Amino acid sequence: MTDIPAEIDGLAVEYESLLSFMYLSPVALVRSDRSGILMTVLTDISRQIAAERRIQRTESWLTGIYTNVNDFAFFTLDARGRAEAWHPSIEWLTGFLAADVVGQRLDTF
């Protein structure tokens, strides 16, 4: 069984360079004679970071559109075709209130 000393446990370092992101996590190996060695595992997480940044940019862009555009009707549907979100602009354009529509199938209207 591997025991990680308390002073090392939970220690992790995220290193950012110009070209890549690395995650450094320590691993302590304790031998049967109770002597131990400290090793580290270095993992390249560049692809994960790039994907997360793309998602954040897309979410920010969509949030900006959703909150600032008022002359279009924005709403979202779940997998069953029920209204999940009803933007105030659609209330203004159609007269349907969010309280009446959210959770209902769109083909009802």
C-alpha cells in the first residue's frame, strides 16, 4: 500500500509555459523497510486546457447574444421538445409569458 506523507498529500502544481500546460502531481512510494522515495507524475494537459478555453469563449459569446439581443425570440428546448428557457424578448414578440411556456411542448403553441 502506498502512503503519502501529510506534507506531500494534496500537493499539485499546474505549470503554464508558452506552448503547453503540464500538471505535476507527487507520488510517494514507501518500501517495506519504511524508507521512501518521492516521484512525480508529469501529465500534459494542453488539449484539455485548449478545449476548456474554446468552451468558455463560446459560452461567453452565446451569453452576450442571449442577454443583449432584444428583437429576436430566443428560447431553448430540451431533448423532449419542451421549453427550458424563455427569453424576455420572446414574451415581448409573442405575448406568451415564460411561466406559461417553460416545461410545455413547443408544438402546443
